Amino acid sequence: MLRTYLAFVLVVCACVYTAEADHLGHTCTTNDNCTDVSNAACLGTEGNKTCQCTSLFKANGTTACVAVLGSQCTAPANCNSVSNSNCTNGVCKCNSLYKPVENVCNTVLNSQCTATENCSSVANSECTNLLCKCKSTYKPMVDHCMPVLGNTCSGDSCSVVTNAICNTTCKCSANYTQKVDVCIIGLGNPCADNAACTANVAHSVCENKICACMAGYKMSGTECVVVSRAGGVSVGIVAMATCFIALLMG
Ligand SMILES: *[C@@H]1O[C@H](CO)[C@@H](O)[C@H](O)[C@H]1NC(C)=O
Ligand SMILES: *[C@@H]1O[C@H](CO)[C@@H](O)[C@H](O)[C@H]1NC(C)=O
Ligand SMILES: *[C@@H]1O[C@H](CO)[C@@H](O)[C@H](O)[C@H]1NC(C)=O
Ligand SMILES: *[C@@H]1O[C@H](CO)[C@@H](O)[C@H](O)[C@H]1NC(C)=O
Ligand SMILES: *[C@@H]1O[C@H](CO)[C@@H](O)[C@H](O)[C@H]1NC(C)=O
Ligand SMILES: *[C@@H]1O[C@H](CO)[C@@H](O)[C@H](O)[C@H]1NC(C)=O
Ligand SMILES: *[C@@H]1O[C@H](CO)[C@@H](O)[C@H](O)[C@H]1NC(C)=O
């Protein structure tokens, strides 16, 4: 009976010992005692060493050491423990729209700035009242700035863009053309004078009160592009060749 009991105790102890042998916090003498947990080592003072996460990793429970900003990595997944970070040049770093603050990645949007350069990783943002904010014709979407035009709207939320209206999404009013984030008097729109057209579209004119491309240019999307002069060039080459032959023949 006693023998059975002792055997039972031994088995239980062995099991507990094996199960916990490599866990974080468990007593160890060498790093080999800690190999069950990646990025752990036998650390502490002599005679009182335990399995602990190596520097640049932090414990998650007692069975894992997870990456922090600055941890070495070989794959993007190695940095999953830090939201909005990625493995860049072998180190976990915040993605470009985020910046490190006390080992977390915070959005650059709404972070402190002294100059627009501080916000430059977020396209179409600027430093306004010492905070990185989207430019007026853009709106913040978590971490980046989206043009107001094209976004769902309500009330007068489109009015930050001159000549835009809310019709399910922000759109340019009739007689205006969207150019990226603003509404302009563009090709095909009514105009009062040439200046109204050239202000937004190079090589355009106000013709019969409608903006159009000037002579020698043609419409390409919202721009006027020069009409190909390939024909003129070949005429020139023929003329030069003719001269050259005439010279040779004296
Ligand atoms: C650590 O490992 C060594 C060699 O593998 C072993 O002799 C020792 O008992 C282990 N110590 C602990 C506390 O696990
Ligand atoms: C052993 O180290 C731990 C921390 O690593 C500490 O809390 C504990 O007081 C130490 N024990 C002794 C006996 O030094
Ligand atoms: C910590 O471990 C838990 C349970 O395994 C997991 O759900 C969680 O995502 C881990 N946290 C980090 C930061 O890796
Ligand atoms: C992380 O970086 C890899 C390339 O190193 C890239 O393919 C992946 O899209 C990035 N992930 C995120 C969420 O940015
Ligand atoms: C903004 O950028 C300048 C120049 O790089 C730097 O000196 C300054 O500390 C930055 N300010 C903030 C709040 O990050
Ligand atoms: C809203 O847009 C729809 C088509 O997208 C159009 O038929 C309608 O006339 C527009 N309403 C206004 C007030 O512009
Ligand atoms: C668009 O321009 C035409 C011609 O100038 C004008 O008759 C019409 O009222 C304008 N439409 C709007 C919505 O302003």
C-alpha cells in the first residue's frame, strides 16, 4: 500500500516537474533548461536563476516570450504581439503611419508635432495647432487621411470642399469637376473667362463659355495634352535629308 502510494507520488512529481521544467520563472542552472520557451534564457543571480525572457522580449503568461518594439525578427508574424508593427530590416518597428510611444505604436495622426515634417509619413496631413491633422479637404480614417470627395456624407459634412455637395457621398456640384480632393472649373464646365479655365487646367481656354483645350492641345482626362507632332518631325527629317543630298550632289 505504502509502496503504491510512494510510486504514485513519484509519478505525479515527475509529471509536474516535466510539465513545468522550462516554464518562465522556473529555477534553472543553464540556458538549456529554458529551451522550451523561445527567446528565454536562464537569468538572475548565481544560485537564484530562473527562466526569463531575454531583453527585448516580454513574457505573455509563463509559456511565451513575445516581441516588443526593437525585438529581432525574421518574419512579419514575429511582431504580431505589437499592434501596427512589422518586421523591418530584422527588427520590429512601427508601420509608417504609426510612431513608437512607450512600446506601443500610436497613430501619427493626432500625435504632437512642431512642423509638418513631423507628420510627413501620413499623406495629406499637416501640423495644425501642434498636432498632426488631415488637411481640410481630407478626413481622418483611423491612421490615414482620405479625400472628403467620394466619402459617405451627412448634413453639410462636404462643405469643407468648396463647390461640393452631399448626395450619399461628397460630390462636386454640377458644373464642377473633381480633381483629386477639390472641385474645379474643369474642361467642359461653364466659365466666365480664360482665367477661370487656366487657373486649374494648363493650356485651356474659355470657348463659348465652356472650358476647352487651346489649339494644338487635346483633352486627356482632366488635362490638356499637346497634340502629337510626329508628322511635323518626319517632314523635317525629309527636308534635312533633301538638303544633305542636294549638298552632296553639289
Ligand atoms: C538543467 O539542465 C541540466 C543539464 O541538462 C540538468 O542537469 C539540471 O538538472 C537542469 N536543472 C533544472 C533546474 O532544470
Ligand atoms: C530570486 O530572484 C527573484 C527575482 O529574479 C527575486 O524576487 C527573489 O527575491 C530572489 N530570491 C533570492 C533568495 O535571492
Ligand atoms: C498572449 O497569449 C494569449 C493566449 O495564448 C493570446 O491570446 C494573446 O494574443 C497573447 N498576447 C500577445 C501579445 O502575444
Ligand atoms: C510587413 O512587411 C512585409 C514585407 O517585409 C509586407 O509584405 C507586409 O505587407 C507588411 N505587413 C503590414 C501589415 O504592413
Ligand atoms: C519635429 O521634427 C523636428 C525636426 O526633425 C524635430 O526637431 C522635432 O523634435 C519634432 N517634433 C516632434 C514633436 O516630434
Ligand atoms: C444624386 O446622385 C444621383 C446619381 O448618383 C443623381 O441622379 C441625383 O440627381 C443627385 N442628386 C442631386 C441633388 O444632385
Ligand atoms: C450650370 O451652368 C449652367 C450654364 O451656366 C447653368 O445654366 C446652370 O444653372 C448651372 N447649374 C448649376 C447647378 O449651377
